[in-house]
Amino acid sequence: MAKAAKTAIKSDAKGGAESKNYTKVIKTVRSPKSGAYTFKEAIVHKDKVKDFLAK
């Protein structure tokens, strides 16, 4: 029964390969008012990670 569940989860090869090109990026940003840190999260293409962190 476990084998049937594994095959049901698989999707087409193109969709699985394309999703590997994206990365979740978490950036810490300091608030100018309180000085506390906040976090900005985004899912970015792996080629644009440095651009996101540079902002």
C-alpha cells in the first residue's frame, strides 16, 4: 500500500524540475523606529537571490 501512495505523489518531470529552480529566502531587516529586527520572506528564482538580498 505504501508503494501506491509514493506513485500517486509523483508529478510530471517538467513541473518537478522547474520547481527546483526556486529558493525560499529570508532576510533580516532592522526597523528604524524601534530597532527591532523583522524578517522578510520571499520565494525567488535561484538566479535572483543576490538581487533580493542586495535591496
